Amino acid sequence: MDVGGRSGEMTVFAVVAEQGSLSAAARTLGLTPSAVSRIVARIEARLGVRLLVRTTRALSLTVEGDAYLRAARRILTDLAEVEGAIADQASPRGRLRVTASLAHGRLFVLPLLGDFTARYPGIVVDLNLSDRIVDVLRGQADVAIRFGQLADSPLTARKLGETGRVVVASPDYLARHGVPRVPDDLLNHNCLSFSFRRAEPGWPFRQDGRDRALAVTGTIEANNGESLTQLARAGVGIARVGRFAVEDDLATGRLVPLLEAYNPQDHEPLHALFVGGATMPARVRAFVDFLVERMNGRGVA
């Protein structure tokens, strides 16, 4: 053990006080009893007071020794915390709980995790993909990647990008049920929606220069956009989903965009939400900075 310097001397003294003898402290520290005795004597000489009372059976602390021990323990604890914090900033570690929507998480977050864990091997990423809202403030996740406008909250938000939404259906569905030409035509179609409450009361459209929300209905609701996309692809009904999730389907013709003339071009911002502040763990800061770096304001990798 390195006992050089004041902190090393404090450590030796604290172990002596805990063990109650020089020999026991020497065994714990891997030193000789004479070395331990010299260190204690050096402290006493520097302070000009006796810290230990030695008897044939045991050691006991003087009043000054008790005060020195309490101060030494406090200083050693503070030093360990400072060094730990600095080490953590240099090499973040620990479990990082991340939540993201199913489709965006699968398409754009998952492909980044290999590079992230290679850069920060001390971090274990615990990923939860779900379109349901996870409460970061109540400790259910460390970082939430979310689309949509943000409600007032003590959480810190970093913008990662944005995406638009699009109403889609399969060519097979449209062949069987017809193509909606105006938003109100959707009232006669099977519209597939989310099963949980969203900020928007219906599907938004811009018609005759005014924005409106159309309350659509359908036979199936799902808790994630990926399921709605799959149902639309299978010809079950019409869905309104993030454009990022159906770009390949639109390019190949598996899905057809509908009512684009009435699309309000409502772009949903994408944010990373987390509890910020001076006590924010380095692993959270590292992950959010990594997302900002790799998504580059586009919301996609």
C-alpha cells in the first residue's frame, strides 16, 4: 500500500483505530508493525499532540485522536467521492435505462448501440422499446427518446431531430374500399389508431386554409406504430404513422400516401429527455451527447 502523503497517513491511522492494535492494522495494510508505528508517530510529531494511548493490551484514542479520526474519515470519504466522480466522467459506467418508441427504436436507436457500447464498455444499456410513455421523473428510465411536443416538466430535453407523419394504406385495401379524396371520406373507412391517449385528439388535417382534427374510428387499436404499419401493409385499414417508419414501403409501393394535399405537414420534434443538473450521471450525459452526434438533428441515424 502507498502510504505517502497526508491521505496515506490518514488511512493508516483510521485502520489502526478500527483494528485497535498496530499489529492488526499492519496485517490489514500489508505493512510491518514498525512501519505503522512510525507513521502514527510522524503524525503525532507534526501535530504536537498524542493521538493514541498505548497499553500492553490495546490502543485507545485521546480526545485529540478522536477528533483527528473523525476529520480523517470525512476527508478520505470526500477524496474518494471526488476521484470517483472524475473517473466516472473519464470512463462512464453503470446500467443505463433507455426507452424509445418501437419503430424508431428498432430502426434508428438499435443500430447505434454497438458503436456506443464499444466507445463506453463500462456502460450496460437496458433498452425498453414501447410507444407507451415511461415516467423518467419517477425513475422508470434514465433517458426517454420521444416524439411530439413537450409538456411542462422539470426534465431536461435535447432535440435530436424531427419527423413528419403520413396517412397510408395498401393498394389492396384501396382497391377494395376506394381511395379517400377528402378528409371526411375517412369516416367511411377502417382507420387504425393508437390504443393510448395522445396529445392530439384526432387526425389533423389542413383544409380550406384551416387546421382541423378529424375523429376517426376503426376496428383495431394498437399500442405501437409498428403494429399499425403492419396492419396497414396487410390491407386491414388506413393508418397515420411516422413517415420515417414507412419510407421503404412508400418507395416500393407496398403502402400509398393518402390525402397529402390536406397534410398539415405537422413535424413532430424528437427529443432525448432526462433528469439534468449537476448530479446527472456521466453515463446519461455520454449517451445523450452520442445521440446528438449521430442523429445530427435529423432524428435518424
